[in-house]
Amino acid sequence: MNDLWQGFCRRMSVIDQSVPLFDSDTDGIVQIRNIGHTNPRPVLKRSERMEELVLVETDKLVADWESGTHQYDGLIYMMGYKDRGIFTPLYIGKTESFGKGKSNLSVNIKNLHTDKSKFARWGDGYAYHVGDLSACVLNGHSDAAKTLKYQAWADCLFDGQSLKKPVYFWAMSWDGKQTGIWEDFGETNLSFLEYLLIGVASKISPELLNKEGNARQK
């Protein structure tokens, strides 16, 4: 499984193209910013490089949707650690180009240059990764906003407001005609790719935070 995982990471340049997920100082303390006008609340700050990567890749998806080409299925992304040329996954997910309704562009990738509330599933709003994780890491959020899923993320990644170790992010606009992690399968659509990656990652990463599709779950 390790060879399978490392092979995919090499083909997709995961190590070279992954960037810091959060804006943190040399001690690993993640910077925060406040959002909202009536009831402002603090959220963890994404790194500029992470935001740039998401914008570059989702711009491809938006242009593809606007042209009607439909080359791309959406965005595949991973959060993890990297050390000595190895990317150890902590979370794997996707956001598809099409949203609810007939052929609608997904709100998760729409207007990301001006609206960071959803931001390809990594938005500041609740029900999105950064927003829900912030509720478990930072003071200033109601208990109702804290979920077991993101408390597990917080316990894995943070000691107080400091990262236990640097956390990296990789994302790629996915062409469904590309070969996924299992080369024998040939063309692999985005949804199938996500489940295959989670299944393989669950065999090599003890801290994997995915539950659905995780091969360790019974």
C-alpha cells in the first residue's frame, strides 16, 4: 500500500505542490482573524499560499464550466504532514464542479475571489472545514457549533492554538479521464478517486481523520 500511495504522490507532485495550510508563526501558533459584523467570531487563518492554490485550481473549474467543456469533475484535496519526501495524509476530500440543480455551478467554487465563506469546502462559515475547526480550537464560538468530527481534528492538529507539527495542503482540479491511484483501473472519476484514496490512506496513516470510506471502519 505504501508503494501505491507514494506512486500516486509522485505522479501528482504532491510533495512539491503541497503548501502550508495555515498562516502560522515560527512557534506554530496559527494566526486568527475575525469575521461577521453583528456577532464577530474568530477563525483560523489560512495561509496565502493555500488560498492561492485553491484559487488557481478552482479558476480552472469555473472556466471549464463556463465554456461548457466539462473536462473536470471538480477538486480533489488532501491535508497532511510531509517529511523526507513522504506525504502522510490526515484528511482527503473533494468538491465537485456541479452543485444542486440542473447543471448549476457549485456554490463551493463560485465567487471564491470575493467570498471565503465556503472556499471549496475550506471556508470560514460553519459547516465548512475552517469554520467548524475554529469553533473547536478557539474561544468565542457557541457550544452548538462544536462537533465531534472537528473536535477530533482539533485534538489531532492542535495544542491550544499551536500546531503540533506543520500541516500541509494539496489540491488539484481533477480530469475524470486521468488515471487515479490504482493504475489498473484506468480512467477514474472524482468520486471514485476520493474513495480509493481514503481506502489506501487508511492502511498507511494511523491518524487519518476520514470516517466515511475509511477501510478501518466496521
